[in-house]
Amino acid sequence: MARHGKMWVLVVVLALVAAGCGDDAGDGAGGTTTTGGSSSTTGSATRGEATQLTVVAEDFSFSGVPEQLQAGVLDITFENSGQLEHELAFVEIGDTPLDEVGTALAPTIEGGPFPDFLENLAIPLTIPGGETAQTSALLAAGNYALICALTGARPEPGATTTTGGGPDEQGAQGPPHYELGMIQPVTVTGDAAQLSLPQAESTVTARDYAFDVDVSAGRQTVNFTNQGPEQVHHGVFFAFREGVDEAAAESALRTLVTSEDEEAPPPPEIDIEATEQNFGIFSTGLGASYDAEFEAGRTYAVVCFIQDRAGGPPHLIAHDMKEIFTVQ
């Protein structure tokens, strides 16, 4: 998971993912995101036997979480009524007592090994305060804790999303939100082995350790799934400026992740403002649908910053897990 570990991970994930994707294309691990009362779904495909789930996040609690869910496709609406950024993370905990989960997860969040009980993990959505996101996601059967592992200080009285500061100011302050109350048990029953996400126009598939990318130009629904077979993956996208070819993009990406200067700006080839779509964190067999947009003729990279279950460097560093592609 490694989202709060080494400084360069913070720079990439917070500065590029969070700051660079605040418009309607989605957030750090977002589906379709809205800021008002109207919204659209992540696709028009038939939902079949999907379970409807609406969860509201506050600073610092969840509401609307049922005690039981049906395994398979969840049509999720995630509303963040708080002022801080929150995530919707389903962490399989087995028989582990709820009050021991946070302690067991702490090393994982810092880039260490995954706890033995964590077979299945799904983090489909992460959104700023005051926004709402929707997605369809797959969830396997098991005993879970629904948590938010992000950090961020409790807002001062009268603070707003604007005056309270952005992720770079808040992200390193305070304990993980699950220590402040954002943790609830959920039992998922049934068999999702034969279920899949609703059909989408495009697909991005993660596996150990590569991506298969099949996207086209324009706004579209993308099904992101992890086929493992063992490791946990996500997809973080980088957009490169017009005219940057795949060789130059690879060089710029290498410069970004190997730089020892924590204050250095990203290479000029990377177009931060166009870095909008990023897909959630999933264990093998799981995934979600996302609303994304790709521009014809532009070069992109999708990378994975998650570490192996045994711990260690992010997959981009340890296994060169990336795919650089130009949209036709």
C-alpha cells in the first residue's frame, strides 16, 4: 500500500495524483465524481445482480454501512461529507479482532509486509471532502473491516475545504483515520467466482508485474481488474505533454522516481494538469469501473506503486511495473 512511506512516494501520489486530478475526471482512486446534487454512473451497461451500496464519510466516521453484503458486483455511491480526503477501503480481516486491525496494518501502509489475514483488499474510491463518487466494484466473500487509512488533522472550527489546506498540508498530520473511528466490520457472503464487472468500452488489466492496456481516445468507462496471481496492484496514470514520444516519456518517468531531490519539480515532459485518472487498489480477482478520458496522439504511462505482500520497494521500482502507451 505504501502511500505514506518514503518521501518520493508522497510526492508522486499526493502531488501528482491528488493535486493533479481534482476535476470531474475522478480522484486518486475515483469513479465518476460530482460536487453537486446530480451525478452520472460509471457506465450504461446492465448492472445485473449488483448490490446497491451508499456510504457517507464524515470526519471521522462512516454511515450507511450494512452488517452484511452480497459478494459480487457492488454499485457504490461514496459521499464525503467531511472536510478531509477519505477513502473507502475493504480489508479482509478473517477472525482478527477489530481493535487489532489498525496495529497490524501500520507496517503495510509504510511499505512493509501485508498481514497474513489480509487475503482480499479493495480500495475502489478516494475522494476529497465535499465530493461524491460512484463506481461498480467486485468484492469477494469474507469478513472485512471497512476503513479509511488516510491521515489528516481534525479541521479547525469554521474551516472549509479551501481554507483547511490541500493534501500536501494535511496529508502528514494526525493519525490514520481508522484510529479516529473510521473502521467498521462488514461480512460479505456468497460466491462471486462467476461474476464480473459490467461490460465497458475499455479495459486496463494489472498482473504480476505488467499492465495490459486497451483504451481508445475520448471519455469512456474503463474496467480495471487485477489478475495477479498473487500481488496487490493499482493503476496510477501519468500524462505527457503533446509531442513527447514513448522513449522520452520513459526517460522522464525514470528521472521522476529516481530523483534524490525531494524539492525538485517533476520533469517538464510530464503534464501534471492532464494527470487525471487513477484506479484503486485491489487484490487478485477484484477491480472496479472508472470514468476516464484519453486524448488521441498523447502518450501516457500507467504504473503501480504498491509493494509485494512480503514488503519491499513499490512494484515500479522493484519490477519495472509500468506500461507506456500512445493513444491512437
